[in-house]
Amino acid sequence: MTDPVLSICIPTYNRADFLDYLLTDIAGSQFPFAIELVISDNASTDLTRQVVEKHAANGLPISYYRHDVNKGSVANYLSAHRRARGKFVMYAADDDLLIPGAVADAVGFLQNNPRVLAAYAPWTLYDDVAKKDLRDFYSVEQDIIFETNQIGEIFKFIVERHIFPEIVIFRAEAVRSLIMAGNFCFQFFVDFAHVFARGPVAFLAKPFYRSVTVTHLRHDVAQVGMEQVMTEWDSYRGGLEYFVYKCLVTAGLAASPAEEQSLRATIDAFVDGRMSVAQRLWLGRKDFVRAYEILCRRRFFNPAIVAEEAGKFGNLQQMVAFQTLARLANSIVDVQQVLLGDLPADGMVEPKLRECGLEPRIRVLAAPDMPSQDDLRSAIVLLQTEANRQKFLDQGYQSGLIVSQTDLTAVL
């Protein structure tokens, strides 16, 4: 195999169809230099090996490695990069696509700027069904290089543009920096901190990577990146905090109290922006409880603003109450009924509970005048008025299976 100029590192796990599509696309592309494809298989149980063997037999320069057991995504990512032999090294998710001409331009930038250890760039969100670029994840007006002493400038650059340093081409020696798995810090911020501590990095204006948001291959697979956006904002905070720490260590500095306050406020604003996106995505999934929980965390200093913002999303607080009841009923062993204790059986409650996830096996009925033993064992009773609780206790319902509107609104 010719010594590669560029190693394209592809961690993969049980996505043979996506991998096959990516490799087919790369096989049909032209690069003005030798490449290698470093595929690190995290103990896939599907046809991943066969896909790799097919493309290798067809001439793709593949270096294939397979773990005996699944090591986790970060370990697989690090493994792929550490196995790379090229002068330059980049990451590609198995369900995304490259822009070959722009990749070549980015490598050319590094060749022309030998001091720069890494070239980061925005990525394009891409509809692969319509074959259409949608938008760039962030924007850079022109190529820019940051020296290691430009801590304030690069931090400001990152947070103002909400940059996630994921898409990058490393110079080979920078791969030495990819050594630590982030547990509470977003991995790409950890890597970014370590690389920047070694030398200058650049941000390029032109994207060389397409993040596929719409695909014809599967319709039921959530993007890993989207799931991270919905749950991992605290790791983003950790990543930025670690980045600042690493920069200060490298420079032998410590932030003054005023600088610390300013940095914390800036990171808070960055994270609040990401939490706002997560909140919107959870609402889109009709997970009202999670969306409301995020809203409370974002605005915990001012409960009035929580109520005000909840009102902008329809009757969010009411839906939180219904979803809380639905999930409670779903979770209690042997519950088969939600009985409307003092609420009219007018067909208004059940649709809300179903929309909020009440399982189909659980019926919604008016409470009987004389409950049977089965009712007492298998029903959760919903009350509008707390004063009516004693009536149902006297009928024999268990205290823990009687839920009032007061109980539900207590979560708000």
C-alpha cells in the first residue's frame, strides 16, 4: 500500500448499510493524493466485515481493525486515529459523507501552513434524498489561524459562533494529543484543548464534510449527534471549562476574579443556548416533562419567567401534569385502569393522557359507585378536588393509588 497522505478514520458499529454507502461514495471520488481508510469496528454483529472485504477487494485502500468486544464509542474513535499512518488524519462518521474537493483544499492549507497542527471547519447539514445542502452548522467568514497565546480570542471565537470542534483534519503529530477519553467533558473539546496546547490551529471558512440529516437507507435511526444535543449540554459546559483550564495551564496563568466571573457568564450563556435547543427538540418529541425540566433549570432563579415561557408553548404545564400521571400509571405494577374520581367522563381526559404516553393496555374510565376488588387492586384514581380523597380511601383504594390535581401541580 502506498504511504498515504491522508488517513480517513471511520469508527463503526452495526451500521453495515451506512458504511457500505459511505465507502461507495468515497470509491467514486477523486483525491489528488493517496488516502487510506482506517475502519475501526467495535465488534459489530451485522455484515460490517463483509462490506469492508467487498470494498477492499474492489481496490479501496482499507486498513481494517476489529475489537473483540464493544469498547464504547470514544475508545473506538481513539483507536481509529491511533492506527492512522497518513501525514494528515481526519474523522468521518459512518453515516455521513465527505466533500472530496474541499477535503483536498483543507489538506493543501495544512501543507502550505506547516506550523498549523489542525484545520477545523464548519460542516454542512445535508439532505441525501434531495441531494441538497441545507445549512452550515456554524459559520466562519474567512480562514483564520490562532496561536497558542491567543486564549481570549479563540475562546470568544468559539462561544460566539457556538462552535463544536468536531470536524477537523489533523497533522499526524497532533494525533499524539488524542489520548484522553472525556468522561464529563465533551470529547471533541478535550481533544481541541490538547491540540491547541501543542501549537497553532486554524478554522477554515469552507466546509469539507456533510452531516447527513435525511437518508434513504433507514428512517428509524436517530443521529448520535442529535441525541447528544438533547442530553449532553453539561458535557459541553465541562468541555469548555476544561479547555479554559488547559489553556491557562499551558500559559502558566490564572484568571483574576473578574475574569473568572466573565468566563463563567460566557459559558453559562453558551450552555443556555444549547439547553434551549434541547428543550425545543424534546417538545418536538412530545416529551413535555423533559422539556419543562430543562426550562426550569434554565430559569430557576425566576419562577415567574418559567410560567411565562411555558405559556408560549401552548398549555405546557397542563401537559406536564397529564404526562406525569401517565408515566406514574405506566410504572406502577398491576395498574390497568385510570379511574376519573370526580372528573366528568366527557372524553376530554383520555386523549390528553394518550398523547402524553399512557400505555394502550391501561383503560380510562369513570370511577364506579361501588368498586370491585379488581378496581381496588388495579386502578389509579384521578381527583380534581383534594377534599374528595377521603371518600375514595373509605371505599378501600390504596392511598398511593389516589392522585389529585394538587399532587400533579406540585411538580410545576
